[in-house]
Amino acid sequence: MAKKPEEGVVVVTRNRRASHDYELTDRLECGIMLVGTEVKSLRAGHCNLEQAYAKIEDGELWLVGCEIPEYAMGTHLNHKPKRTRKLLLHRREIEKFAGKFSQRGYTLVPLSVYFRDGRAKVEVAVAKGKQVHDKRQSLKTAQAKRDMARAMSKRK
């Protein structure tokens, strides 16, 4: 069953490949430090999370590889599209995440960028890469669930 969209949340972009390529475990909502033209570009709906990941460096969480294109109406003071951006979390949340993330084979993957009550947020998940046979198995189970739901709806 699909979740109801929360009030005050405007989704800018989602990383759809993340659930296909990774087994997602823990999720966390983070703030993101942006400059003015980045916010305007996000409000226009421009963002790409394809090659993005998060890393912990010196006790701080950073978003790497997220592309927010330059704002079309910006001046010569426009931002760099692929710059590294700081994610805002409490220190204890970063430490808790660092313990899970430091295990071999795990990474931090951004799932979506959205505005909640006018503030830019990023949803990050601890993820482990799937093997090819794992991807096939998850596709089979998803197809089986769809078939069961279809059969149950026809039955009514």
C-alpha cells in the first residue's frame, strides 16, 4: 500500500535506482547546506542523484556527486553544479550511522531530495550492494506480490 504524502513536503527528486541496486536498511532525514542559487534551482525541480553518495569525514557528513544545475536566471555568482555539500545532523546521529556504515560492503546512499516546511532535506540510507542474483530474486518477489494483489482485486 502506498504511503500518503505528508503535508508540507514537496519532493524534488528521488533516486529510483537505489532500491534496485542496494539493499536499504536504516534511513535518516538530513538537512543540507545550500547557497541561494542552489535553492532556486531545486525549487525549479532540477537535481540529479544518479552518482551521488554520502561520506563521513572529520565527524561531518558530506554529500558527494549530487548535481544541482546552475540557476538559469543566476548571475556570475552562480554555484558549481557538482560541489560537495554538507549534510546537517546531530553529532550523536552521525556517530550512530558511522558504526553501521563502517562495516565492510556498506555505503550511505541518498534516496531523495525534498522540501519540508520550506527547508531542503535529503533522505539518506545505509545500504549494501546487491549481487545480480539478489536483484533477480527481488524482481521475482515483487512480481509475485503484484500478481497476488491483482488476483485478490478481481476476486471482489
